[in-house]
Amino acid sequence: LQIHNPNALDLPVERLQFDIAVEGRHFAHGATTAPVTVPATGEATLEIMAVSRLSNLSKPLREAWKDGRTQLAYRLTGDAELGNGIGRVPLVKSGAMPLSALEKWRFK
């Protein structure tokens, strides 16, 4: 996971955990495997361990292809535990994933 820090101070990420839903259905959950410090006005890569079941995508994919949609909606929620007394910060990100990226997984 690539993290960008726009702040003038280093950002010590002790732990990050998340859940991802696709079309309102649970798809995956995960967490970082080790702490990392994101440099001031810089970027860092967080290694994460995620668990999912591809079968959780089969129904949303079938419905989307049947309806002629070109995207699947996703929502990521979680939190990051930051060091230096900063505390816990909630994470929320929503968007759409193009089905063209998943075309090779088309279920018949």
C-alpha cells in the first residue's frame, strides 16, 4: 500500500487495519505487517497482509455484467494507529473499480 504524507512532519504508522466491501458485500480485510515511518512531504510503502475470498466477487460481477455496468463500487474502511502520541485516525475511501480490469475472471 503506497502512502503519501503531505505534512511537514514524519508520520509514524504503527499499525493500519482495513475492510473492503464491493457492491455492499464484504470482500477482504487486512492489516500492516510492520510499522513504517512516512517521511515529511514524502511517500512510503506499507506491506499489508490481506484475506479475501474471490467467491465473494462472483455475485456482484455476474450482476454487473448482466446489467451492462462497467464498474463495481467499493468502500474501504479502517483505521491507522499513529505513533508520537497522535493516536488513531479513521480511514474511509469509496470509489469505483473498472470491470475491464476483471474481464479475464468472467464467470459463465
